[in-house]
Amino acid sequence: MPYTPISPLPAVPNRSSAPETFSDDVDTFLSALPLLQEQINDSGAYIDLVSASVDADKADSAASAAAATSSATASAGSASIAVTAVNFKGAYSG
């Protein structure tokens, strides 16, 4: 679902406008409101979708961080075993 841009509203009618144009200005402004409502609702749905994706990415990142910590611990253990093996000079009985 792509982001729905919100169209700018026409100029807000002003009571000090000429009486001949005021009604037309009001009609133009009010007729733009249903589209604005639709665009705002669509944008809200898009934002909800993206925030759910961000929450999922956050959970995945936390799982990856935990796996990396576990891997680092295992690596340190392997390094310790490797050092022990390098220092092995053979059986004492030999």
C-alpha cells in the first residue's frame, strides 16, 4: 500500500469576501472536505501498516542481538578450547 499524499485545501472562504463570490468559495471549500477525509484516512491506514512493520523489525533486531550475544559467548568458549589445544605438548606419560 503506497503512501497517499494529502492534497491542499482551497482557500478558506472569508466573510469579508464579495457576496457574489462567497457562496462559490464556500461550495469549493466544502466540496474538497470529503476527499481530504478520504486521504487522511488512507494515510492513517498507511501509517498503521508501516508502524506494524517497524514493530516487527524491532522484534527481529532484538532476536538478532540475542543470537549475536550467544554466538559471541560460544566463540569465546571455542577460543578458550583452542588455546588449551595449542598448549598441549602431549601426554605426560610419554
